[in-house]
Amino acid sequence: MSRRIPAIVIALSALIAMTAAVLAGNLLAVSDGPFEDAFAAHNGAHLAVTGTNLPASAPGVAASAGPYPLAMVTARSREGFEIPLAIAGREEGGGIDALTLLDGRWPAADGEIVMSALPGEGPPPPGFAFTVEGRELTIVGTAYSVTGTASAWATPAQAAAWAKGRTQMLYRLSDPEAVDAAKAALGPVEAAASWLDVKTAAERDTGVYLPFLSAFGVLGLVLSGLVVGNVVAGAVSGGRRRIGVLKAVGFTPAQVVRGYVARALVPAAVGVVLGGVIGNLGAVPLLEAAGEAYRTVPSGPNPPVTVAAAIGLPLIVAVVAWAAAARAGRLRTVDALAPARATGRARGRRAAALAARSPLPRSVSLGLARPFARPGRAAAVLLAVALGAAAVTFAAGLATSLGEVAAARSHGLDVTVEAHDDPAGVAAKLAGHRFYGSRTTERIVSGRNTDVTGLTGDTALAGYRMTEGRWFSAPGEAVAAGPFLAATGTAIGGTVTVEGTTLTIVGEVFDTRFDGMRVLAAAGDLGMEPDMFYVAGATADEIAALGLVAEDSGDGGGQMIGALNAIAAAFTVLLVAVAGLGVVNGVVLDVRDRARDLGVHKALGMTPRQTVAGVVASIAPAGLLGALLGVPAGMALHTYVVPAMGSGAGTKLPVAALEVFGPGLLAAVAVAGPVIAVLGALCPASWAAGVRTATALRGE
Amino acid sequence: MIELNHVTRAYDAGPPALNNASLSVAAGESVAVLGPSGSGKSTLLNLIAGLDRPDSGTVTVDGVRVDGMSETAAAKHRRARIGMVFQFFHLLDDLTVTENVLLPARLLGLSRKAAEERAKRLLDDLGVGRFGDTHPARLSGGQRQRVAVARALMNRPPVLLADEPTGALDSAAGAEVAGLMKDLHADGHTIVLVTHDLALAEACATRTVRLADGEVLG
Ligand SMILES: Nc1ncnc2c1ncn2[C@@H]1O[C@H](COP(=O)(O)OP(=O)(O)O)[C@@H](O)[C@H]1O
Ligand SMILES: [Mg+2]
């Protein structure tokens, strides 16, 4: 078994590195490709502006389309939900922001609309219907706008009937980056949407994936390189005699080294092929998720990524193997052929003598002295354990952070109560319960389409987490999400005007819905009444008994967090496996080196269990030290990567999501190093214990 | 003291290393097993020491069945009842001479002080007392084999197994070790000595047994 282990270790390391490289590479490739392609293909609008009497040309404007009538209406679903819709009156196609019909047909009469959808999303469920101003709308199809200039389209006549004079103009700019200058040149407008915002939103998803995929990717590459190097170095040190014989019969040093490199490359190639397959399979769901975020047709895996990784990885393996095998080339033939000399290192000897004199059982002291006899190998094993522990620490921290983010994003309580008709009456009936009410509508705030949420009742129950400042409390106070504050240039302490009411922003809230274009305040301040109530500590039946329409709240979204956690878990398992294999390899080499010593001990009466204990003890220092180095490294990585993921997603994260390493979690991850070390050592240790002593003690 | 009954041991390839071999050694006897290289001598000793297991037949030492013992039981059997001496000494190079000799006592869990005293006495008796703090690599072959004998005697085992103890020594050192074996026999040890050196066998054995192609020729 020991003979095959180095090849298996190399193959698995290469497999994992390849999988990581293909996944990360595909996400990278997709993050700057499809949106721009789709934008060019559909001649997207650099600037979409809402207002009245908008100019057709202005400095910086290369081309324009419109004006199109634009209706901002509140549609009511059959179930009573209110959905804000921006309905533009346009024909299919168009010179700028060409509209593509995905299914159904284009509206031909009053009362018909097509809904905006992403490719692959499909039509709304059958029977899905809205009323606008008391009139039922017929959804006749879905259409795609690369810049998302409206949420639905109707005939120009129908849109104009609802638009109350409001229009939309679409502009192409001579300098696509100079959006702000062009907007200023248009004069006063009601709202403007920049293509850069759409692009940023499109890139948000990969913004989340990239930092941690890169972290795992780098960890994976370093760990795999380390393991491959260690395996080859081990093969060289274990093959002294063989090297000597090869050279004696006329192999040149370069040929000897090439032989070792080839022995590493063959299993690495197997790993690269398998890793390429797994990586491409794993990339499909990831890219689908990314494609939806990009508002483009999801693309398949990118073959050049696989090709590049398939060339690059073996190169890395070759270089590492070459470096590790160079010693074989330098080894003098006479030395290689001389009988193995006594372990000459004074350091190792002193440690062995110290251990021999220690009061520890011989089996344990025998092992504890080992790392000193071969400091290089011990360091490699230590590093493998430390990297494994770092991966576990990082992943555990990441999972905890994501859990906190999920908690911060979930605002539903146990029971959801509908209150479209009589909010005050519902609130009165809920008086004995802990609840809050809310209503969200789309408004134009500071010139931006913004989701405005009004809250009543015990608003703390809604569970919003602050990234800065505080939650609103006094009348006239509001909080907003970071992207809104950034997009509108509003600071905490500044004011915003919602439908004529001026509100003071007292805090930045963590909220990623509606791309973070969100303002929250007391419903009263916004002139709103809640349409939904959320009740804590009750069941739907209890609330229904009060004569209310109530249902138990389901699980809220969290798909991306689930995906992130799954990917992190998969990478962690793989990295821990490589770290464990690194330990296995180190211990196998060590046990092989010590076969005679272990044999002598067994001949003198050392039991298998003592042998296992000795081998495991030889790895214990690496396990403990690995935890000591790996846990802080993992924490540092977490400190660096998690905020980067947040800023990739365009948001700061709540403090609770950043400071996750409490004593409990630390204690849990601190165990990882020793566990990796001991599990990695157990297998070769029992092999050592089971090896026939008679064989080990046969003469030279 | 030692009973082998119809013992057969075959390795994966080739003819059996031991073929239906039987041997009986009484307490206090010194038996030399003679035979050419590859005749199964080491295999025989390994079976007695519990380092190897027969495919068939039984091995009994000091009234205890050794074949079929678990590895752990066999290890304890060696600690208490068997001292082994090898052709290539098999001393641990990273330990001093004294520490090498102390090893069996440490495995048995003897008190350090008593064990050190005994180790010193053994090394003195065997004429290598002054090397206690040196490493085996500094010693000559004969000196190393004396240290190995001291180690084998550390736990006062009733049985001493020696596998070509002079095989790696020049004739002068070989003669010294031969004398040593003779003294040990005189002290009442039960000895099984494996060698292809007729002179050694005659010098220190009360009886000789011949092995050829895994069969005991009597
Ligand atoms: N571990 C082993 N694996 C395979 N064959 C072995 C092994 N040990 C010994 N043999 C074979 O068994 C036979 C007897 O070996 P051994 O007992 O060492 O003989 P001796 O000690 O008399 O030289 C030889 O043919 C040898 O090659
Ligand atoms: Mg032999």
C-alpha cells in the first residue's frame, strides 16, 4: 500500500487544485464578459431618464430614443399583494435598449402587458394577474431589456393613459463612463438610471464569490504544491540506493531528475483530467446563478479556462517536482551507494537522547523525538496541518458570517398576517402579541427609484442590523441601505425627501434587497399604512382565531448563502483531505525510514498499540503547532475576505457578521489541526504496526 | 522449554521456508541450528519469538502457545521470555549504548533506577561498561554485539535466540562472542543459536540440528 500512496496523494492534490482553478477561472471569465456582450448586442441605454419634456440631444449624448410614456403604477395581485410597476409604452425591438420578446406576443390592445424577465426565467405562473386602477391586466408575454429600463411594457396608448405626462428617454453616450456629466447636461430630471449601476448589480454575484473562491483557490494551490513537493522529496530521500544505481549504470543527473518529475506528472495528469471534469460539472450551476445575476443568457463553462488550467497545473507540478528532485541530481553516486549512515544530525540525536531519558512511555518518547531528526519533512507536515487548520478556521468563520448575514436579511417572524383593507383593525386585534407591520412601495427618492419601507409596531422585531449609526426612533428619522447612501451621495445625518416629507438619515442598515436602494422609516412618517403584519411567538391558527388572514411564515430565500456555504464546505473537505494526505505522506515516509527501528522495538516487545501511539506521537507536535499557526491564519483570511465579499456585493456587513470568532468557535476550530494530524497518521501508523517485523529486520 | 510441532511456513513465492519442521529444546539446553543460507533458520527463530506465524503446526515456549497469539500478546511474550541477538546487531543509532540496553526494561515498565543499575552491571560484565554514554556507531562490531547481548539479557528472559551472532564479525570478535554464548549457557540460559559456522556451533552448543530446504534433518 505504501508504494501507491505517493501517486494517490499527487493525483488527489492535482484533482483538487484543478477543480478549484476551473471553478474560479470560469467565474472570473464570466464576470467581465457576458454583460458587456449583451449590452453591445442589444445596444443598451447608457442612461435611462424619467421626467417631462426631456431633450432629445445634449452635450455628451450620441443618440437617443423616446420619449416613451412611462407609468408608475401600483399593481395589485389577486392575493392582494401590491407590486410597484414601471410600465413603458414601447414597441418590440427599438434602436436603443432593443427589447427582445422571450415568449408570448407583444401587447396589441389596452389592458395587455409584457413583463420584464431574465432569459431562462420563463413566463409568470398561469393565472397570475394584476389589477391597475381597478382594471384587470392581461399578461401576454415576457420580454428582456438588457438595461432593465422598465418592469413591464404596454402599448404606447395604454401606457400614456396611466403615465400622467411622465416620459422616459433612453440615451447612448459618446463617453459611456461620463454618465454624471451627461445627466447634468440634460437639466432637471425626475429619475435617472445609469448603465453603470446595472453593470455593477450584474457583477455583484461574482463579487461575492470571487474573494472566497480566490482564498480557497490560493490555499488549494499552495497546499497541493507543498504536498507534491514533499512527495517527490520523500521519493528522492527514500530512493538513494536506486539513484546511485541509476547513476552508476550511466544515467545523467538530468535524466534522474527527469525520471522523478515524470513520476509526479503521470498521477498529476490523472488528477488534472478528473479535476477538469468535476470543475466543469460544478461550474454549471454556479454559472447559471451568475448568469441570472448578469441579466444575460447563462453561459456554459468556458473551455479556454479548462485548457489554461490543464496546461498551467502540470507546469506547476513539474516545477515543484523539479525543485524537489534536484537533490537527486546532485547526490554523489558513491554517497548514494554507501550503506545508509547513522542519522548523523546532532540535533536529532540530542532530541532522541532527551526523549529517551524522559519519564514518558518509550512508545511516546520514541515518536516525540522524530520531528527533530528530519526537520524539513516535519516542517512540510506542519505546514500541511497548518494550512488545513487555516482552511477549516476560515470556512467555519465564513459559515458563521453567512449565517449572521442570513439572519440579518430575514425579517419574517413566525406568522404573516395580511392587512390590505383594515390595517388599524388588524393592529388592534394583534394588541396582545409581539408584532410589527410593514409596507414597501417603490418611490423616487433623491432622483432614484427606491424601495421605501414603512414600519409600525415593535420595529426592532424586524431584525434589521446596522452597519453604522442607529435604527430610527424619533419622528422624522429614517435609515437607508449602504448602496442607496452611496448612489445618492447621502451621509448619515443628511436628509432625503420622500413624497414631500423630509427625513433625517440616522443610520446605515444592512439590506441587500432591491440592490440596496432602500429607505426605511416609520410608516406614519411616510404617510403609509402597513399591508402586512409579522407576529412573533404565535402560530397561524392562534392568529386566525382572532379573525385574521394568517399563515405560518416560510423560509426566506437564502439561496445564495446556501450555495456559498455548500461551496465553502466542499472546498474545506477537499483542502482538509489534501492536508490529511500531506500528513499521510510524511508519516509513510517516516515509517519507511524507521522500519528497522520499529522492527527492533517490536522484537524487544513493543505492542502494535504502542507502535501506533509512537507514530501518532511523532505527529502530535505538528498537530498542535499546526493549530497554533493555522487558526490565526484562517482568522486573518476571514478578516480580509469576508468584508471583501461584502463590498463585492456592494454592501458593508453587520458587525455581528464580521466578528464571529468567539471562544466556542475558536475551541471548535482549534481541534482541526490535531484531528487532521492524528487521522493522517493513524493509517500509516497501523500499517507500521502491522508490518512483519521479520521483514524489517532481515539483513542488509 | 521450546516445542515446534510439524511447523510449516511458506512465503508468497517459492517453496516453504520451513516444511513440517519439529524441534524440541529442553530448559537449559543450548541448541545450534545449522544450515546453508536460505534454509529457513531465521524463519525458525522468528516463529519462536512470535515475530512470524506458522501456516500450520504449533509453537510452544515455556508452556505457552506462541502460534496464533495476537500481535500484542506476542509482543508481551517477547518482553518477558525472549532475548534476541541479530547478525547486524540492530542497535538504535540515535540512542546511547546504555539507552539501547534500557529499552526492554522501559517497555516492561521497570523502574528507571533499578533498570539503570542492571544495565550498568550487564555492560560491565560483558566488558563494554566504559562505552555506556557513547553511540553504537563508535563501537567495533564485536563491541556492538556485546551491547546487543546485554540488551537481550536486560529483562532476564529464560530463552535467548541468536541469529548468526558472529556473521558480521571478524574471527577474533567472533571467538569472543562464541565464548560469551558459552558462558550464558553455563549460567543456565536456554539458547537457540542459528549459524552456518560449524566452529561456533561446536564451541557453544550442547546439541546441533541441521536444516536444509526448510526440513529438520536431526
Ligand atoms: N519476508 C520474506 N518474504 C519472502 N520470502 C522470504 C522472506 N523471508 C525469508 N524468505 C525466504 O524463505 C527462505 C528461508 O529464509 P530464511 O529463514 O531467512 O533463511 P536463512 O536464515 O536460513 O538464510 C529463503 O528462501 C528466503 O528467501
Ligand atoms: Mg537468516
